[in-house]
Amino acid sequence: MEELLKQLEAYRAEINASTATDPKAVEEFRIKWLGTKGLVKSVMGEMKNVPADQKKAFGQLLNDFKVLAENKFEALKETAGTPESASGSIDLSLPADEMPLGSRHPINLMRNRIVSIFQRLGFAVAEGPEIEDDWHNFTALNLPEHHPARDMQDTFYVQQNPDWLLRTHTSNVQIREMEKGKLPIRGIFPGRVYRNETVSARSHCFFHQVEGLYIDENVSFADLKQTLYFFVKEMYGKDVRVRFRPSYFPFTEPSAEMDVSCFICGGSGCNICKKTGWVEILGCGMVHPNVLQNCNIDPNKYTGFAFGMGIERPAMLKYGINDIRLFSENDIRFLKQFTAAI
Ligand code: PHE
């Protein structure tokens, strides 16, 4: 024991006397005293040889010794610096670490593209609730009680309240905007919708739509066509061809569906367009007088058009995505591929 005490005293003196003028010397001090094979460790190792009745006192001494070495190290660092912080050891010419950037979701990229084209025509963006009541999703849109779209098969109803449901289309925003009572309306309404469909590579129980609505005096079907012509040319290029097919929606009359010439094969026929040369992209029509009336708008004074299109399908075609489920799986390997597309 005597010897160990003496040794400790000598070490203490040595530590107290240590100086370091540069980071290298500080590092040497650290290795000598505090390193994994340093003297503090080895002295600590002597504890096992200390008789039981002296362990407590010795433990205290050894601990003080360790603290002394640590404090000295900190003090030397203060004055001489550490290797990392020493000027001269940083290579300022090295390229900076890359900052990982997030990326936009392909659905958002496509939505923003669609929306910004209509914004340039003076359409203002608005949004509505995804949990909606029967009135805004169905009744006000002239969907009769027995209409198949109300079927439990297609619509998710909210258990707590039979009047509530997950909106099946963005057309609910038409009603919400018209009910505000401010005319004219020129709006574009993007959002998520829900339908009780079997999830597969081609369809999902939720997806996204963009709705458009224009209400004013003297709005005609010609305005609808011109607006949509402008949209497809901006979206798919000058050479795209368009066709309207008569269709039926309870909330528009007349109603139509619009096809564009297949932007994959250019119209000659491929797998995407099922060899027809055409791809359906939206439903549209003149707002039904009953709908205007339901929103306290005089159908004798005002007319309007509406259209609605899905986002997933154009996004899948544009980015070559073959499974709709990829959009909602949050797989980083999928999502990060769209970084460059911002
Ligand atoms: N809401 C219709 C649908 O989901 C699309 C649509 C909107 C049709 C507006 C006409 C007018 O299929």
C-alpha cells in the first residue's frame, strides 16, 4: 500500500506539472493518462489488491486522482486546443458534405402542375373537408336517394353518424363554394377522395382529384371546351388531340367525358390506351339547374360548368409507375426518385 500511495503522489505531481503548448501534446497527455491503456486506468486496477477495510478510503483517493487528470486535460485543451479545432488541421478546400434534401410526392407534383395551369386562367384554389355530410357529397349535387353511387358498397360511412361519410369526389367543394353566396366563382379544388374499392395495382380505396367550377352570367359549353382545350395543350403539348363523349352525371347537364389522344403512343394504339389511341382524363358538363338552385343561385341568371379529373392516372403515366399502391406506401426508395422533378 505504501508503494501505491507514493506512486500516486508522484503521478499527481507529474500531472500538476504538465504543460502542453500544442494540440499534439494535449493528445499525448490524454493518451498517457486517460486513454484506454492509460495510467489512470492502471492505477484504478490496483483497487483489487487493496485490503477490504481500506477500500473506501482508497477508492476516494483514486477517484480524486482521476478527477485531477480529467480536469488537467480540460485545462490543457482550453489553452492549447484539440487536434480537431486547431487551425491548420481543417482542409478548407474540401467539398462540403451534401445536405440531404427531401423531395415532393409525385401526386403533389402532378396536382401542382394541373392547378397552376388553371391558376393562370384566373381560377382560385379552394379546399373542402374529406369527412363530409350527405348534403354536400350527394343531395345538393342532385344525386337522387336511390342513386347507385350512394350504395354502401362504394361509400365509406362514418359509424357514429349515418349522415357523415368520406367524400367520394371533390364535387362537394362545388357546393361549399356556391353556398358562400359570392359570384362569380372561378375555382379549382384539389383533394383526396375515398371509395370502397378493392385495393389492387390499378385502383385504391383512396385517391386524388382536381375539381373545377366556373359560375357566372352567360357561361356556355363553348367556354368549358375552350378552358379544357387550353388545359390539355399546356399539360400534354400542342399536338394533343381531344374528343368529348356524351356521358351522364346527376350534377351536370349536358355531361361529357373528355379523352386525349394517347400521350404514350400518340394515338396509334398501345397497352396504356388499350389499343384505342385515346385516354380518358376527365368528366365535365354544365352545372345542373337543380344544383344551382340548391345553393340559392338563380339558374335563370347564372350558368356554369364543372369538371373533375383524377390525379393518380396521369401521374402513373407520366412517371411510368405501374402500381397505384406505391403512392401511399411511403417507401423512401420510391419517393426519393422524384427529387429532380421539383
Ligand atoms: N365527380 C365526378 C367523378 O368523380 C367528376 C365530375 C366532376 C363530373 C364535375 C362532372 C363535373 O367522377
